[in-house]
Amino acid sequence: NLLSGVATPAFEGTPTREGYVFKGWEPAVAEKVTGDATYAATWGEDKNNNGIDDNEETKYTVTYTDGVDGEVFADQVYGNLLSGVATPAFEGTPTREGYVFKGWKPAVAEKVTGDVTYVATWGEDKNNNGIADDEETKYTVRYTDGVDEEVIFADQVYGNLLSGVDTPAFKGTPTREGYVFKGWKPAVAEKVTGDVTYVAVWEKAKDNNGDTKPGDTKPGDTKPGNTKPGNTKPGNTKPNTTTNSSTKAGTSARSPKTSDTANLALWMALLVVSGGSMVINKKKKYNR
């Protein structure tokens, strides 16, 4: 019921719409009424609800990268993002052989505020227990000779070991003069489970002869086991009764000297004389 030429009546209030911003009327409202007119509201999407038409805003990009030149996963890129919208999440779970995922650097923001690249950070996990090595308790393995009064070998110490890794082996072969190495006490475990000291175990070696044990050979025996008890012992050898007293020690009785030969001839002569005397006496008896 408006007359031509009167001022166009204004819209009462402010047009609002959830997720959108009011951008004006179409056609633009005329100052004066010139005829029947319909003014249609126009809207601009406002996903971040900041009161600015999204089409009129700067867009941003969020990138997730593995930090190892694509070795673990391809970059995930989210573009055309409005300031203030929720930061899109990484799809999936970052995994890497021999490592545990420790998060993103910088920490992922709740809202987008600009272009940003989030880089995966990794913690080495040598024992593959799902815990970063730098967050675990470390242990020490020690090998010692077990001899207090002397040093057989210097301690071998292996530190900063993780639970579950292979126990480091002793380098070299334990040796000790006069002893045989019999192993370690306690027995060396296959895996590290805590701090431990392995002590060398020794056994007294046999005599240097190898197969001869102490006590098998008696003093004075000529050869081990060949001479029966009672055989000639030191100091038991008596002078030969047939050897003249003039014979020197070490001279055989079978090699008499000149004086011994003369004595023997004298004894032979006496024996012949006494034998002849006995024959004469027998003849006298017979004649009677």
C-alpha cells in the first residue's frame, strides 16, 4: 500500500542464518518506491563462524610428513582450510621399523591459524618393546675374574643396556696359570634383564705332566710304576763281600787290581799244598 516516491521501508532487524553471513539484498534496495519490488537476502558460507564469507578469506594448508624423506609414509596434505576451523587429524597410525612414534613437531594445534607442517618424531626402540629407548631404564653387565689377591684380567663392563637385548659376550678367553676356566657364575643369560656381574669359575689344573697325579710316584722310584716297593733305596747298597777293602768306591769287583791278582795266586798255592797234604795222609793210612 505504498505510494510511488515514498522512502522504501527498511528491513526490521538483522538477517541471520546458521553457518552463513548475510551479504545483502538482491536487487539492492532502492531509496524510493517506484513499483512493486522483492528484495532477496544473499548469503555467504561461514564454516569457521567468524562473520566473514569463506570466499573472502585466506585459505591455509596443513601437512603431515614422516621426517625421513617419505621412507615411512607419504605426506598427508589438507588444503583450502579456513582460519579457526578444527585442524584435520592424521589418518592412520604412524609406524616405523625399530622405532616408536613419539608425536608431532610442533604439537598439533586444535585450530587452524595458518599454513603449518607437522613432522613425525621417532624414538629408537632397539629391543622392540614399544617404549622409546631414551625413556627406559638401562642396565650394566660386568665380567670379573673372581680372584681377590691378584688380577687375572681386567673387568669387562658393558653399560647402558636395554632390557631384552642380547647379553654382550666376554671378549677373549679367560686364562689363569695353574687353573682351568670352568665357566661363569651365574650362567650367562641369553638376554639382559637387569644389572648382573658374571664371576669366572676356576678349577686347579693337573700336574704339568698331564696324566701324572700327585702321589702316584713314590720318592726313589726309578721309573713311575716300574719299580716295586723294596727295591734298592738310597743308602741301602752294601759293599760287595768279595771285594778287597782296598777297592775304591765305584770300582767293580770284577776288575781286580794287581795286588788282588797276587793275593789270588797265593790262595791258589795254599789250596794246592793243603790238597797234597791230604793225599799223603790218606796213603799213610792205607799202608798201615
